[in-house]
Amino acid sequence: MRVFVTGATGYIGSAVVHELIGAGHQVVGLTRSDNGAEALKEAGAEVHRGTLEDLDSLRAAAAAVDGVIHLAFGHNFSDFAAAVTTDLRAVETMGAALEGTGKPFVTTAHLNGEASDNAVLALAGVRSSVVSLCPSVHDEGDKGFVPILITIARAKGVSAYIGDGSNCWPAVHRLDAARLYRLALESAPAGSRLQGVGDEGVPFRDIASVIGRHLNLPVVSISREEADAHFGFLGALAALDIPRSSAQTQELLGWRPVHPRLLPDLEQHYFNN
């Protein structure tokens, strides 16, 4: 297949590009920068210059390929509503170009992004699917929530968890996630909601313990009332208990997470600097 990938030079998108090319697909990657264009060329992908705001460009790119994987998202927490709106318009635009073709359209679920998810799944004549990832998509090069927790621990002088720390986060290795996107593109039935989960639930206390041991810092419990001051914008997320299962997704697509789980991966990649 010839596949248009948005977010193709990002942390997850770059892994998806390599996964697709390794499986024999042709990739057209969206990028706005010269560096991104170079990275795509080095990976063996074609370059499509543009942004999520350039709807005409997205429409043309989606219409010219055999399928779309949408990974780009503006993670601007200072104006998250605008990012969600931009995502919805991009999804609607690419979806309209695919409607009635039977082609696959794989997108990513985001916090407060239900409108985008529903718009994709409602498309007529499109083999649409939505992948839900985890708070931690881990691997070398991660700049997500776990590295932020490490930075907070260094700044505060303690590695903290909330209450008894038994609340669980799901996690998935980046390369396992990339394979899931490929399998969704190739064979997910229309209307699929897919769970990209490797670890169904890692106790937050265990994450804090690994961080504390590597940084030689005390591992301490704090109250929920203290969490926002300690963790900042991650305060609410650090308190959540969000175990999830990918059993149905694994059965549907034959997907099996095979790469290291979160805690062993923390030991390997996250404390080298």
C-alpha cells in the first residue's frame, strides 16, 4: 500500500514509518521542516510538505494514497482546546477524501478528542479504526510523561507517589505500538477501537521506586491534596488508576507485544544522562 502518515517524523510516527517500509509499504510522510524532510528521505519515505492547518494539502495527500495513518497532534497544553479543534478539522478533511473508497483510515485517540474519534468511525465506506495508546509509550528517546516524572523528582529531591501508590498506569513499547498501527492499516475491520496496551497496569509506586533508586533519592508518599503542587499539570494523571487490557485487540489482529515492558525499559534507557 501507499500510505500517507501524519506525524511521520515524531517519536511514534518515525517508528511507524520504519515498520511500514519494513513490511513492504510505501510511505508518504507529512512534515513542515527541512530536518523532517531529510529524516523521511533517509528512512526511504516520500516527503509531503504541509501542516495540520493546511486542509487543502491534507485533502490532496489523502486522496492520492491507498490508506492514511494519522498520528500528528499539537500537544500545546496551554491551548489544548485549539489543538483538539485543529485535529477534528484535519480528520474531517482527510476522511472526506477517503469516504466511499473502502480505504483504511487509522487515527489516534486523544484526551477530549471524542469528536475526532466519532467522526472517523462514522465515515461511510472507509475502513476506519482508532488506536488508544497509554500514558507511557516508552523506548529510547521518550520525551513523554515518565521523563517528566524523572525531571520532577530531580527538581524536588524526592520521587513521589500518591497515597499507597497502588494506582496503575498502562504502558506500551513504542515498537509494539508501531506494529499495531501497521496491522490496523492492513486488516482492522471498519469501526474498530483498538487498545495499544503492553503492560495492563504498572503500579505508580513501582515507577516512583525505579526513579528514586536510579537518582539516589527518597521514595515518598504524598497526599492527593499535595499532588498538584508536586507534579504540576501531571497531578491529576499521577493519581489515576487506569488499568486497561488489549486482549480483544490482540485476538482481533493477532498483535502481540514482544518488546520490553515499562519497568525493564526504564532500567535500560531512562537514566543515561
